[in-house]
Amino acid sequence: MAMSTAGTSARPMRADARRNHGRLLAAARTAFAEHGTDASLEDVARRAGVGIGTLYRHFPTRHALMSAVFQEAVTSLIIRSRELAEAERPCDALVEWLGAIVTHAGEYRGLAQALMSTCRDESSALARCNTPLREAGSALLGRAQSAGSVRPDVSIDDLMQLTNAIALAAEQSPDDPQLATRLLTLTLRGLKSSPSGD
């Protein structure tokens, strides 16, 4: 059952509040896809057919709304990390997963930059995205390092920042759809512990 993100209460929302919550998320997805994550919140509320006060009751900050919009992608990325956890080639599995993050972050202009700016800010609502992604990525990174295919000095925080930077670079170069893939390939070469690694 949907829960409000506005307060500390975990009480189930009333039916009308659930409807408003769903409409706001749908409207935010559309507005963010069209105008980026800096889209007008007043426009989001208007699209949802509610007042701006209702939006803020559900999502007290822009980052709270962005976090809610990105949760489906976070869930998908975590599931994919579990699927890749037993891959025969751990480094390739890690890079594939990082590529999936780039793809998801690229769905909404401005998301990669927001994730970069809040990656170490546990007080940000976007920590609901960053924290579980770091944990999932740490498991894949650790496995690749244990296999000797990724250098031991590589950290998941560095990889998350690098991945968001790649997504941001791709966002800034829409006329070069292969840019993210090329940058990820360069990342793979830099991650490996030796030319003959995984």
C-alpha cells in the first residue's frame, strides 16, 4: 500500500490521498521527461489536478519528488545487480550494471547532476536512491576485486560519481548517442587490474 513521504507517520493514506499521490508521480514523470528535473512544481501540481500545497504535503522538497519518481528505476537496478551477482565475468557484470545506471539516469535531464551533488548527503531525500545503489554496487565491485579483475583501490563512491558524470556528459551531448558507451568502455579499461584481467 502506498505510504506518504511527507511526514514521519507510516499510516496508510486515505483513498483520495493515494489517488493524489499517484497522479502527482505520473505528472512529475511526464514533466521531468519533457522539461528535466527542474520542471516547475506548480506545473506538476496543475497536471495532476491538485494544488501546490497538496504536492508539498506529499513531497516536501523537489528532491523528495525526484526520489519517488526514480524509485522504480532503483528497484530495477537492485534486481539487476542480484541477477549479475553470480556472473562468470565479474568485471563485465559490474560495468554492465553501471551502464544500466547511466541509462536510467539519462531518462530525466538533471537527474544525474542531482545524484552527483547529493551522493554523500544522507540528509537528502535522494539518499533513498543513492544508498541502496551504493550497497548493490559494492557487492558487484567486491566480487570483481576478489576475482582480481578490478584494481583494489577502486571504490564504489568513485564509481557512482564517475557513472553519474558519464550520464551528465551524455545528457549534454544528445547528438552523440554512443558517447556513454565509449566512456564506459574507457572506464572498463581503467578498472582492470591488468590487461589480461576479466
